[in-house]
Amino acid sequence: MTSHRPPGTPYRESRWPPAIALLSLVILLNVLPRHVIFLPVWVSYVCLFSVVAALAAVAMTHGNMLCLRIERTLIMLLGAFYVLNTGAQLADMVGIVAIHPTRSTPYSLLTSAIGIWMENVVIFSMLFWQVDGGGPYGRARGVQQASDWGFPEPPAATEDASSNLAPEYVDYLFLAYNTATAFSPTDAVPYTHRAKALMTVESAISLVTLVVVLSRAINVLPT
């Protein structure tokens, strides 16, 4: 779940996992046809590739503080853009399903629901990663902040070793997946109000996507 680091050394987190997750999301959005698009598609691509560029800059500069700050800012802006854009998309899709059901096709609704759900997992995993305990930027600065989530420690971890354990992006990806699927954490415990608020928003988006949109698409699929 976590990685060890020698005491007193800065913690440098790999940028490959979040970059791969974002690039996979770009490929998925390019492959799946969308039913409702609130903003032009190129806006989403610009936002996603900007974050990927920031991740690459942090990796190439070995954790330069300015690059870390830019990375954090862009991810937060990406999260805000996603919530607003997806909220508008879901409102439009729910309106079509409830008011004009004849205008919706099952396959377009199905692919839209899959795309929104995948975006939900990836974007919120990035937000969880950047928020928890000050995020990579805070950890690189050596600023000690209380954790927003409590992750279980490996059974074999000793008291000395556990103090040098830190969650990585994959842990937050698993947390976001559980929140979007089970509507609750399965291994991590949210401590702070902002952690609970983020998980509530992610669960709400997932609930509307799965229960209203995806269930409607499955029900009208031709047999």
C-alpha cells in the first residue's frame, strides 16, 4: 500500500501512476461517443494534458517547489472544472431520461455513463492525492499536516517503520474507486470535513450516473 523512506529524507512520489491514469482517461474519452457534451471536448483535453505536463515537469525537475505548486493548482482547477461540467451534463441527461425519453438512445446513454463514471474515479483520486495531509507539495516542503484519511498499515510494519510510511497515488485511486462503486470507503477512514465533503460529492455523482442514467440505458437496450 505504501512505500518506505529513510528518516529525515524528502519524500519523492512517482508521477507515472497519475500520468498513466490521466492518459488512459484521455484515450477512453476519445474512444467512447458521448451523449451530452456541455463544453467543447477540446477544453477537457487541454485541462487533462496541462496536468500531465505539470506531472512531467515535477518528475524532470526532481520535485522543484514551483513545479509542485503549479501541479497542485492545476489539479485543483481540473477538479473544479470537472464537478461543474459533469453536474451540467448529468442534469441534462436526467432531463432527457425523465422528460424526453424518446430522444435518448441506449448506447449513447451507456457510453456517456461509463465515461462519466471513469472520469469520476480518476479526477477524484487526483484530488484525494493532492488534499491528503497537504499533498505532495506539502510533504516536499516538510510541512507536517494532519492526514485527511487514515490508511491501514501492513501487519508486518513495526512502530519505527510505520512512521516512514506514506500513501501513494495508487492508494487514492483505490479509495476513489471504492467511493464510486460502494459509495463508502472500504479500507481508509476519512478524518476531516473536507475529506468527507469530497467523498460525498464523488458518491453523489456516481449514484446519479449508475442509478438514473446507466440503469435507464440498460433497461432500454434491445434484447
